[in-house]
Amino acid sequence: MSSLTLVTLPIGNNKDITLRALETLSLGKCFYAEDTRVFKKILDNLNIDYADKFIDSFHDHTVGKIDLIVEKIKSGMQVYLVSDAGSPVISDPAFPLLKKIREAGIEIKTVPGVSSVIAALELSALPPHPFHFWGFIARTKGEKKNFFNDLGDVAGTHLFFESPHRILETITAFFEHFPEGELVITREITKVYESVYRIKRNDLIDLEKIITEKGEFVLLFHVDKKAHTSSRTSEISELINDYLEGKGGTKKLAKIFAKALDGDTKAIYDQLSRSENKS
């Protein structure tokens, strides 16, 4: 049986193409691409003739092709999957296909290359262990608030993508939840206007002068384990003191348990309420 091979393409600078990727793109015959026009332009730039290649689209709106791709591979055809830039797995639609491929017992191969996630981590100079990648974050203000609130409890370096027209709003939301934090913003990695910004809350005044709302962004920030533990202990202590002083009943107690146990406040509150009713 043939296999599915994931091919990583350059994220901006075509000189970052690997020798293996060049060979694969030259010799391969059946390709599924996120955008066929973008892929053909890349092949043109690499001087690769695609006249005799089968090139079709595969993206979020064409997942109905998954069964067809699986059958092609089962019939003996070697299939290659690419995205517009970087790896087909990183914030691109490859996973539903990979899941089906794995379930069908088909081998998955990779021709790896440059990743914006790793490149941004290198440029940030933030601690690399551990790091957490979140893809594109939520769009609405409320969802952003929950996102940053949740990450305040997770030590390590956090990376996420953001689009140009939401970048300023997201930066502002970050500092609402991490007023003492530092946000590293990488833009146009490997391209002519590659930039790295290290922003603190005081920089928000001149933010629109610093950040151009053009390009592709990877944002990073670090949550220190010691600071996180200290902050968490202080918050729990404050909640306990309030409870002992009579400032809050079962709801306050539920918050204390939730913080201490990393549990769900509502679920703990319901459990405490049931216990009180029994007694």
C-alpha cells in the first residue's frame, strides 16, 4: 500500500526549501494543496514543471474529499499534501485527513522543513521548555478574556497566531490580564520585513506607531512557574481570609477549593450545596 506524505513548504523565503522537499515536489505526481493557485506559483518560483502532475485542492471546505484520497492511496497511488506555507498540520486542515488515514492503517510520512512556531520561539529568546502552541486564538473579546485567564494558570512560554486586523485588539486584551507581562510579537518571519517587537504595557501609548497592521504574526509570552505559584498561593490566601471573616459563604468556599484543586467552581459549588442540604 502507498502512503500519504506531508510536505512542508517555506513560510516566506523560498530559499528555505529543503533538498528533500525539492526532490519530492519534482518527482511527485499527485498533490493536494490548500490553494492550488498558491501551490502552482510556488512550483513556478522553484522552476518545477507541473504539467504532468495531478493537483487538487484540500482545505476546510473540501473535507468531503477525504474518502476519495483514502481510496486513491489504497489503490496504490502515492499522495502528497501541502499547505500554502509551512507544515500542513500547523493551523491547517490536515488533521481530519490524518485521522482517517491512521484509522485506515495507511502509513503517514513527512518531508519536514521550516516552522513559524519554532522560528518565532528562537527569535523571542524566551524560555523554550515547556512551550505551548495554541494556533489562532478566539475572535471575540469575551473569548479572548477567557483564553488569557486560563493561560495565567499554565507555566511556560505560550505561542499563538493572530491576523493583522485583530492584532492591536489582542495586544490590548493581553495587557488587561497580564499588566506586568511582556509580549513578544514576531512579524513576517523569514521575509524582507521580518520584525521582532518586545512590548510592555507602557508601550501601548505608541502601539499603532510601533505595530503595522500588515503581515503574519506569531505572538509569545512567558508565565513564570515561581511567579505563577506565588500569585496562586496569594490569591488562595486572600480568598480564605475573606471566608474566615464572613465575606462570602458556600460560593467563596467553592472558589477556594476550585483554585486549590484546579477544579470547576460551579461543579464544586453544586457538590457543597448538596452536602449542606443533606446535613
